[in-house]
Amino acid sequence: MHMNMLMSIIEHYGYVAIFFLLWLGIVGLPIPDELVVATGGFLGSIGLLDPFYAFLFGYLGVSSGLSIGYFLGKWFGKPILDWLSKKEKMEKTIQRSTALIHRYGTYSLCFSYLFPVVRHLVPYIVAMGGMTYRRYALIAYPIGLLWTAFFYFLGHFFGKSMESIVELTRRYGFYALGAVVLLIVLLLIVRRLVRTNKSYNTEKEGE
């Protein structure tokens, strides 16, 4: 789904649209979660949505998806996983998710956010493996908050360029994400230097 269409949906239905688009991501709605959160950030930056509520409903949508993923895995994990395994496109993703869990254990919940679809499957699998909800919540929800904040502020600062940025992060995962973080840090440093320089020049002219 293109960003313009996504913007129209969110403009029309408001914060509820952000919540449900993210919540339905867990059942395979073909809309990038990153783009939904970023669109909320962009619409908040131009005043069409309240920035606080745009962020809040984005995080609530993400955290509700995390909760559903865990409890579906806890209660119906094996039948769902068996059903997904029959789909050719999902087989590799399931293998990738399982390999991530075997390699990183509990911390796979953190790394799974770097990969589309994998982030939805890992909660199923860790719940099936017997991870307690308390342990899951202590890791998944704070990481979900950081992930939401990251893409929200990308949308807030980069606006309509977000569609290209999101595509890069979905395609290249960790490397693209690292490059984006570095770019943001550099832009903030440049912005700070420009403001400091302007302030210095103003004070100098006033003398």
C-alpha cells in the first residue's frame, strides 16, 4: 500500500486506523508496520493529527499485536505454525525465525524487529517454547516502544521520503537501519551547529 493511500485512510478514520492497521499486521495484513507508524509521525508533524495521540495509538497497536502473537502461540501455536508451514512463501521465514531463536534465545525478540514478518512469528514460537508471559513482556514491550519511537520520528522528520526509507530497512534490515540512524545523528549535529552559528552571529550583530 502506497503512503498516499495510507495517509487518506488515517486522515479519514484517525487514530483508530493507526491502531487497527498495526493490530491487524499480526494476521498478515499486507501493509508495512513501519510505514503505518511513520505515517502517523508525518501527519502529526503537519498538524493533521495530535503528535502525542498519533504516537500513543501507534504504540498501542504494536503492543496489542505483540500480545495477540504471544497468546495465539501459547494457545494455538502448533496448528497455526503447521498451517503456515504449508505455504511456500512462509516456510523460509519460519526457518529464519526458528534459527534466530536457537541462536539468540530470549534476545531473539530484540533482533526479530529488524526483519519483516519474522517479528510477527517469533512471539508465536517463543510462546510455544514455554517462555512465561512476564519474561516476554519485560523484553517485547520496551523493544516495541523503541521501535515505534524510531519509525514515528523518522516519519516526523523525513515526511514523504519515508516510503523509500522503510523499503530500504525492510530489504536490508540491520545495515539499512544502522545507516538511517547514522544519518539522523549527522543531521541533528548539523542542525545544532547551524542553530549555534546563527545564535552566535545574532549576538555578535547586537554588540
